[in-house]
Amino acid sequence: MTATSSSAIPSYVPADQRPERMSREEMDALVSTIPLHSAALLAGPANVIMQMANAPVGRGVVESKVESGNILKHPIKRTRTTLSYLAVAAIGSPADRKAYREAVNSAHRQVHSTKESPVKYNAMDPKLQLWVAACLYKGWEDTERLYGHKKNLSEEHYRMGATMGTTLQMPYEMWPETRADFQKYWDETVAGIEMDEEVRKYLTKLAKLTFLGEVPTALLGWYAEALTLGYLPTEFQDMLKLHPTKGQKRFFDAHNVLIRTATRLTPKPIQELPFRVLLADVRRRIRTGQPLI
């Protein structure tokens, strides 16, 4: 099982053509065309499962000594951190991304394998960060298509997806050059993944919300599982050994009808509001010297 294949990572854009080197006007013009809607945030747990299915990433999370980043122990804080990262990567300025990258680096430097670890990993490994970025981009793309925005997706928007990785430790040149190259990288990497058993147990708790306790699980677990598995591609359901029931499939389909309708009727500023609020909170934390993660 490998995190990435170096042969699947082509050389890409020269440094002077990176998005960070675009003018503010060019960046704003491009960002204004990127479809963002709060419904995409519902796919967050499914995206975490995709990321952690790759054993070095999964073991890094399960074994991490940075307890504040454990979603099972600190679900609210971890969720805020992840969603803030998405907001910064998607619509933040180069300065915002630099500040968040430095904050993430401070935590990631503490995450690496030990002699007892079944696989070797290092959270600063750019190949692992490429995988995480690929999952984030794939999740965004899938929800955009699910909710009727396929016509808005373009190679230019795909290239902007590189910020999902460059806001971490991934060099810009590692991002596959075209959407077709990305698909090749994705297919090859997914085919090589074997989910670790301990990671599987961890992710099953996440999908079912069992880590919240008996009462929350009884009230919300079935619905959370239906949404998580609905957003999760079939190959990852197979790895997790967890598939939606017929009732959960019907619920997910009905849910998507409502979301598609709401998305088409809701003004763009309202749809983007959660991302704008998250970005504003990050900037407030930077100004006041508060921790970002």
C-alpha cells in the first residue's frame, strides 16, 4: 500500500505562474466564479474517511499525540479547524493561507511514526498532503456535480484546487497538471489502498457518531450514517465494510432533492455565508494572536 506514486505526479506550473503570484484583481475575479455552497459541508465526514483510508494518513491521526486534533475527543474544535482550513484554502488571500499553513505545520511536525507503528508516516510528507488535497478537491467536485453545478466546473477551477494542498505542505508542482492527470492519480492511488483495521474501527465510530454517547447516537446516528455513506464513493464503503441500507439510500436521495432545490433558490451570498464567516473568524484570530487550530 502506498500513499502516492511518484510517476503519477507530473511537473506543473512554473513558480511565476502560481495562483499566489496572480494579481489581487485576477485572483478575486477567479474566486468569484468558484461555486461555493454550505450544503457541501455536509460531506465533511465522508471526506475525512477518504483521507484516512490511506493507511499513513489514518495511522497518523489515530496515533497522533496532538490530542486537540482528535475528532472523536474534540469534535467541535476539530470540525471548526477543518472547515476554517477549507475556507482559507478556497477563498483566503495568500497571507491567510501562509498563516494557516504555519499553524498546521506546528501541529504536523509532532505527527510521525514510531518503531511500533505498522506503517511509516510523517505528517509533513508532501505526498500525503497531496492525497489529502486530492480528497478535498474530489469531495468538492462531487458535491458540485450532485447539486447541479457541473456546467461551472472547468480546468481553471481544477487548477485552483491546488490551493487545497499548497495551504498545507504540498509544493504546487505536485498537483496533477490536468483533470485527466488527476483522475489517473486518483484511480491508481485508490487501487493501492488497504484500510488499516484500527483505522476502520475509528472511522466507523465517526460514521455512526457512536463517540458522542448513547443518546446523541440514538437521535442522530442513523441520519448521520445515511449522509456520510451517501457522500462516500462505493470503493470507500467497501474498505469501511459499511454500506447504506435501502432506507438510508431513500433518505439520502430525498435529502438531495431538497438540497438541489434550496441551492438553486438561495442567493449566492447566502450560500457562501458559512465560508465567509469562517474566514472572518480566522482573520480575527490572526489579528488578536489567538491559536488558529
